[in-house]
Amino acid sequence: MNEQEVKELLLKQNAEFRRAHDDHQACDLALTAIRAKSHRSPADADEERELKKKKLVLKDRMYRLMADYIRTR
């Protein structure tokens, strides 16, 4: 089973994975909105930095859940 198949399976079967995935996508959308601004404030830069950190944490959590699934199969 490849990475994409595991991801799709966990999106259907694992609420924690689905929540992390949805939050990751929400961070991505928020980052896109910030980057689209023609004039960004220092607060925007701070928010961008925090969103990037959160997005990375969520990605790590998703990969950990995927690895756990593969290991316990």
C-alpha cells in the first residue's frame, strides 16, 4: 500500500487523521490569503510564521499516524 492509499484510507477511517488533515488545509488557505495581500503588516508576518509552524506540526502528526497504521498492519 503506497502513501497516497494510506492517506485516503485514514481520511475515511481515522477521525484524528481527518482533523489534522482538515486543520492543515485550513492553515494552507490562511497562508494563501496572507500571501495574496499587497501590503502585509508585521502582524501578518507573525501570523504567517505561526501558521507555518502549526502546519508543520500537523503534517508531522499525519505522517506519524500513517507510520503507525503501516506498522500495525
